[in-house]
Amino acid sequence: MRKLTLMLTAGALALTGGAYAAGRDGHANPDADGDGRITRAEMTAASTAMFARADANDDGRIDAADRAARQSERFARIDADSNGEVSAAEMTAHREERREAREERRGQRAERRGERLAERFAQLDSDKSGGLSAEELASLHAERQARRGERAGGEGLRDGRRGGGRMGHAGHMLAMADADGDKVVTRSEFEAAAAARFAAADSDGDGAVTKAERQAARAQMRQMHRGAKDAGPSGEHQGH
């Protein structure tokens, strides 16, 4: 029960943290128009859709009943002949189905990348000659170098993923989302947590979260997780 609540709360708060790339685990990218910025409206729409998926019995709350319902749904999908047991053949078929779905998503992402590349080429080809001159290529190179510099600034934070897992910071999120501490996340709690996370990530208060702001938010959450890990389950600092 606690694990379910933690995971779903983490999902809600990760909306502005960049955790949900298009197609990953069936979740839509909150950046609906693909402009690199997540607006408050996009965040709200993604949060609403995420809650609806998690609230399997549509009772306005996420709890153990929803977890049981989803487990039953997953079992039913694998148990193709509905005999109450999953055979090796059914397991293999399910695994193949998932593999094909992943391949389809990869193809869709590759197609989108191709479209973005074509658009970018058209932008760089300022004289519309159909090719890039030395000056145009130099502009592209400078842009790439700048992006590499931005990524290098966050490389030291990647170690924060090791040991803690994807949901390692969820304990902090639970305290933020489960406002009344009853280990059940209601729709209002879920939406309030997502809104609070958005406000925290929107550092300049312009109503949209940019890539840089998402990176800063992720860095802050990893730092919080490292602090919790050092403190240990009792909240006291653990020595080495």
C-alpha cells in the first residue's frame, strides 16, 4: 500500500521534472506541443490524465484497491485463454507483444527526430541553397558545443541515480502529496502536489517550465534523495 502511494506520488511530482518522455511506460509527454516548455495548462492536463490512469476504479482516490485492480488487468492481458493460469507460451507471447510495442515507440521517436532534423536543417540553411555553407556549419557547431557544456554541468548529478533507484526520492514526495497522512492520495492532493512541483520548478514564475528549469528541479530532487539516504530510515545521519 505504502509503495503504491509512493510510486504514484512520485509520478505526479515528476511531471515537471522531465521523467515522462513521450511513449515511456505508456505516459504521454507533458510538453504537448513539443516546444521544449511545459506550461501550467500542459502540466494540469498531464496530471489529470495520469491520475485517471492510476485511479483504476474511478473513485477519486489512489489506494490499494487500485493496485489490485491493475494487477488483475495485467494478469488478464497475459492470460490469453482466461483459464486462470499463465502458461509459458502466454508469457512468451506477452513479452513479444511488449517488445513490438517498444520497437513501435522507437520508430515513432526516430520519425519525430527526423522531422526535427529536417526543420533544423531548413533553419540553418539561411540562403535556402539546399546545403550548408562553412558559416552555417560553424553556427551549428557552436550550438552543439553550448549544449554539451550544459550537459557537462549536470554530469556530476547522474551518480544520484545509483543506489537509490528511480523512486528513491519518493519519501519526500509522499509527505508533500499525502497531505493528511492517511496513505491514500486523493485527486485534490494529487493535483495540489503537481501544482506545487510546477511552481517550484518554474523558477522565474513565467508560467512555463523550460529544459533548464527541469534540469535544476531534478538536481534538487537528487540532492534531497542523497540527504534522505544519508539520514537513513530513522531520519538520523548514518555514519560510514
